[in-house]
Amino acid sequence: MYVVPNGNVAAALKAVGGGSVLAVIDETVEKSFSAAVVLLRAPAGTWRAQQAELERAGLELTAGVELVDGDEELLVGFGTRSAKTLEAFKTELWALDEYAGVRYRDPRDPEGHLMDISLEPNPGALRREMLQRLRGGGMSVTQLKRFALTETVYRASDAQKVIVALLHAGVVTRVPEGGRLGGDVVISLAPAASGG
């Protein structure tokens, strides 16, 4: 482990000689570094700017969540090049102490709903977001899982559970109709749910 003086991430990367690096950054991502994983802390309400910096640094898979504890709010951002690493980060995020009084808020949620921390998070917000996304047309299970992983605070595994629940409720349909719910199965809004 290296302590980075004055936030000079480029110097730290040179010191470790490349390879896998976890960079923990306070507030801004330095533009001239290359890390495998970045975890950052920034003021709540700054996710879009932080996400853009992570993506400019080559970390195309990102996640942001705001931690809310009473009047205190803080953004935690994460960037990586690996979907597996992003899923693991989100699993750990949902495994935090649910009794600590901290709640989550998805920085992309225009309504700013607060969510309780739980190993099995309430899927209501993900359900709404997936139904909204499906209004634009059918999507494969793989695309919906990728959407959940990369554009919400949820995990791909949470998307699978929501898809199954939506199918059982008759809110969505699938093609093909039978068989395993594999990644190539296309999910669409049921005619009654899409207004048709």
C-alpha cells in the first residue's frame, strides 16, 4: 500500500509499476492516470461530473451512490473496466450495516428516493426504471442486467429477480415464451402495460 502525497496518483502508479491498482480519491479524478479501479468520495449532487471524469480516465463501468445520514450527504463513486468488479463492488455496497442509520440515494433518480441498506434491496426503484426503459422497446435479459449494473445502484442479479417478478405479474412478456430465462431472451412490455 502506498500513501499518495498531495493526491499525486500518477506518481503512485509509477511507484507500483502498473498492474492492478485501487486508487482512492478525494473529490476529483486526476485526468492523467491509469488505474484498474477507482473509488472516490465527493459532495452529493456531483455524480454526473465525477462519472464523466471516471469515463475520461478510461473507466467505462461506473457506479455512484449518495450516502444520506440525517442532514449529512456524501457521494461515493466507483469506476472500473470489469463488469465482474463492478458487480462485486455493488454486492459489498448492499452488504453494509443496515442498522447504522445510513440510507442510499441513487444520484440519477430525479425523485431522490431514499433506500434502506439490505442484502436484498427493495426492488421498487429498479422495477420503475426497467419499465421506463422498456417503454422504448424490447430488450434482452442481458441488456436489462447491464442496464441495472451500469445505470442504477442495483446489481445485475437484482435485475434478474425483477424480470422474473414482472413476468409472473404479467406486466412484461418474453420471446421465446418458454424455456430458460437466458441472456438472449427478449423482454417487452405486455400490451396492457404499454397502453396497446
